[in-house]
Amino acid sequence: MLVVLLSIPLLVVLPTRLPGQRTIWFGWPGAPWVYDFLALLGLAAVGLAMFYVSAVPDWAALRARGVRGPLLDRAASWVGGMKQWRVTRTAFTPLGAFYLAMYVFAGMLIATDFSMALVPGWIDAIYPAQFSITGLQAGVATLIVALGLYRRFGYADYIKLDQFWGLAKLLLALSLLWFYFWWSAFILFWYGRKPNEIQLLQLIMFGPYAIPFLLAFLCNFVLPLLILMWNPIRKSIRGPIVVSCIVLFGNFMNNVRLFVGPWSLVEHGGELVEVIPPFKWPDFADLLIIPGFIGGAVFFYLVALRLVPRLNLWEMKEGLLYRTARKYLLGQVVVIGKPE
């Protein structure tokens, strides 16, 4: 919901069609403002639906312990029957698939309307997918940092090495995908050598935004690869947390070059002039957005904690039921069974 609220002022200042600007809308009424907002709103709605389905069993458990509240009363009919559990688990499959589809769709609209459409000659079918992969990488990094904070402040008995180890492998894979999608798009412009494509590379990679690009390349691909490729670091708690902080900084630098650079062209009528616009330094209001966004995320998180437990109780208990320790050779290994 925070992203939906923050998108409103961005949509208000999104420029209309500029000279030479290509869009994906073909003059649809209300485009791009209405459809971008509806896509983000739909993504938030599906996320809230998943939140609700996941919270109902915990609400029922709290209500059985005597806790009362408007949302807890809605779970009064939940008794934990086989049919109710089957419906709950079944609902996650279509909701999860639809959430992923909505995420990719909303990311495509944001990447095209707020970045690519503002640069004449920027025609790239790979860039929206690259933007989605970058967002997934930042999401996994944020989750690792959040788990580290949870573990630091009293939940070390619930958050073990396994969570960090599994997420570190996923983070490494997404870092490799970041390079793959970037290279697939870059190589087309590098060998195409059209005038607008050369100017585009100068704008977002080799010109005034060369330093943000190099930092993004270093922090989103090079450093995660060089650090997480080592098993002792990947199979640890502190290593993935440090790499996640690096990835988040690189993701911020990557968005600076991909969005600030194209928006600087609006002041020049949307044309890629012979002299590329200089680096757009943030003003005081821009700097306030960073702590404001973090504070808004913390606020919504604290509001959510008034509605649900800090950890999903029924999923953790179910996970423990599927785990057991077995002897293998000279040691003990954890065996995880599938519910199917």
C-alpha cells in the first residue's frame, strides 16, 4: 500500500506525450496514469488477499485463547477442519501465481512509462524483465536483512541458519540473472550503433551516470558473485546479511541511473540532444524521501503487527512437523518431507 500511495504524486507529474516519444498505449484514454495506478492497486489487493488467507488460522488460534478484536471475530468459524486447511493451502497457489503475474505486469508499466518512454529511441523488450529481476533481487535482500534484525532482537530460537543459507543461494542466482538480462539488452545497443542508441548508452551508462552504473554493476553482480560463491560465506548468517546490504545500495544506484537520467530529458522537451544533460543532483526534498520511505515502511509494518503475530505460527508449526533428524554416515542430517 505504501508504494500505491507514493505513486500518486509521481503519476501526477508524469509528463504527457513528448515529441518523438514512443509509448505502449496507442492513445488509450487515461493512459498511462489510470492503468499504472490500477496495476499497482491490483498488486496491493492481491498481496492483502494473501495476507488475509495466511492470517486466518493465527487469528482463530488467538481467538481461542480469549483475545478479541474485529478481525479475530471474522475467524470465529475457523475450527481447523480438513476442508478448511485444504481450502487455505489451495488458495495460496492461484493467489501466489496471480501475485507474481501482477508484479511483473506492474513492473513492466513502471519501467516503460517512468523510464523507457521518456527517452526517444529507447526500444528494449528486455528492460522490463530486467527491472522485475532487479526488484526480486532487492526483495530477497530486504528479507535477509529483516531476518537478521529479527534474529538480533529476540527471535534467534526461531530463525536459524537454514533460512539465511537458502535465501543466500536464491540471492546468488538472482545476481547472475541481473547480469544476464543486463548483458542481453546492452549487447544489442552496443552492436546496433544507431545514433539514438549511442546517446542512450551515454545517458544511462557511460556519461553523467557512469558512476551510479559502475556502483550498480559492482554491487548487484560482481560483489555478490565473488562473496557468495564461497560455501563458508554462503552457509552463514553474517555473510548473506552483508551481501544484502551491498545489493540494496546497488539497487538504489541502479534506479538512480535508470530513472533520474531519463527524467532529466523532460526539461529538454524529451529530446536526446547532442550534449547529454548533466548529472541531476538531489535537492533537499529528494533526500527527505529516503528516510521518509523507510519510515513509512516501518509504520505499515508496525500497523500489521497489531493485526497478526510477528511470525506466522501455523506455517512454522507445520514446517516443524515435516522435519526430522536422521543419522547419515557419522553425522546427523535434517530430513524434510513434502506434504503431498
